[in-house]
Amino acid sequence: MVNATSPEAAPGRIVLLTTSHRVAPGLLSWPAWQALRAADTVLCADGAHPQLPYLREAGIAVTEASPTAQELVDACAGGRTAVVVATGEGEPALTDGLARLAGSGRVSMPELELLPASYDLPGARLLDLVQVMDRIRLECPWSSRQTHEGLAKYGIEEAYELVEAIEAGDREELREELGDVLLQVVFHSRIAEEDPDAPFSVDDVAGGIVAKLIHRHPHVFGEETAETPEDVKEHWLRTKAEEKRRTSVTEGVPLGQPGLALTAKLASRVRTAGLDVPLPQGEGIGYELLALAVRAEADGVDPEAALREAARVYRDAIRRTEGQGTGGTED
């Protein structure tokens, strides 16, 4: 008769090893390597699992098998340890079967452990976006025909929708609109890869902005100091001027942006540069709006945002009038 405390009766241990496909295969945590090396049996249902070549190279014997829950429990009898390298789906059939056995109360269950062998790093889901965009570009009849020029209008629309979500204070809408703006970046980057003369990828885009941020924040990544937001802005403007080598403060100001925003940007450049530029005088509403936008910028007010806020109040007044039945439309 076998004693319940003898090694022969020990139920053993099952380790479900999970990995992230967003981390390079073979980069596993130390506890994962310890579990793999100490295991009596290592199993994997997917013979094409990306981790298998690296495990075998490290001397880990992996058996391609998809045991049932009962078979796995039996394999652990006598205090043995079985490590299951989970597939991308996470082995739901196996875990459900183990849960049913444990719930039956009729089986001496092994110790069950879920061991993450690799974790997603912050920003790892961006890799998924790049992969999805690549497939859409190749297989979607609409997306495969798009150009930078054809998508330009969507970039403007998405930027406005993002601003609207921010001003409305809608957090759920903000998250969604940020995703839509991010899509524009990834979409344009994917198109750019196909340029025959000057191709670049999303990695080039990310690398460029990383280098720019580091260079323009010497108080963070260098030896300079900044105690106030004004100090930071001074660093930013100085390094930007060194990079661009511009001959005019107006260079780099996009003339296609809305008029109030354009005027405010020009006024900001003038004020920052310490220039004394009299406002041009002329007849008409354009010059009046010019003066109002410059005044708003000097007072720290975004004239575009201020006008949008007033316009929303105007819209609500229109709706109230319509609701009273006193308004009408003309053909």
C-alpha cells in the first residue's frame, strides 16, 4: 500500500508557460528558464511555436503533444513536473479540462501554476498595429490604392475630431480619436515604404522623433537645467533654431491652417523673437479678425478654441429656437 505522503503519491506540478509574441523569441524570464530546466516533461501542442527552436538550442527537450487534462495529471503522478508551453490561444481546452477535474473532487490534482515567461513592454501593442496595417495595405482593395495626397483630408478631419473630444471632456471619445490620429501616422508610414526613390518606414518616423525629443530636452537627457516651463521653452526654441537654420521666424508656419490659428502662430513667433511688427492696417473684416487674433494670443487665449466655444453656445441657441417652433428655414 502506498502511503499518502510518499513520493509515489505526490500529485506533482503543472506549469502553464505563457509568452508574448510581441517580444523576440528566446527572451524568457529567469523563473521560466528555471522551470523549463527542472521539468520532467516539456510539452507544446504547436510544432511551429516560435519559442521551440530557442528552447531546443538551449538543450530543452520539447515534445510536440496536446494531452487531455487527465493525461497531463497522470503524467505528473509521483511528484513529476510538466511544463506546457502555451500556444497563442492560451490552451483554453486544457485549462477548462483541468478546472473540471479539480471541481469534481475525485482527482488528486497537481499544483497548478501560470508562469508568464515574457511580458509586453509599454507600447507593445503598437507592433500589432503595424502588422495589421501591413496586411490591410496588401489585401484591402481600398487601402491598397491610397496615396499620401488622397489621405491628407482624413488627417485634417481626425485632428479636428481629436480637438473636439478634448474640448468636450469625453475620455472615451478622446481614446478613440487618438487611435484614429495614430492610424494616420502608421498608414502614411506604410505607404512611404513603397516609394521607389525615398522610402522610409514607421521605424524611421519613430526614430526621427525620438532623436528630436532627446536633442530638444538637454535638461532631461543632457547637462543643462530647467526649473520652469519658460526655461524648457527657451531650450526648445534655441535647439530648434540650431536645427532648422531659418532666416525668418515665419518659416515652418503652415499657411494652410485656419486663419485665426495662423494669425496667432505668427503673433507668437513675433513675440518670442522680440520683434516690433506693427499690425497692417486695412479695410474689411479680415483686418479686424487679424487684430482680434493677435490680441487673443497676447492674452494667452487660443482664438480658434475661443471661437469654437462661442460657436457651440450659438448652436445651442439655434436649437432652443428651433425647439420653440419659432424658427424656420427658407428655400
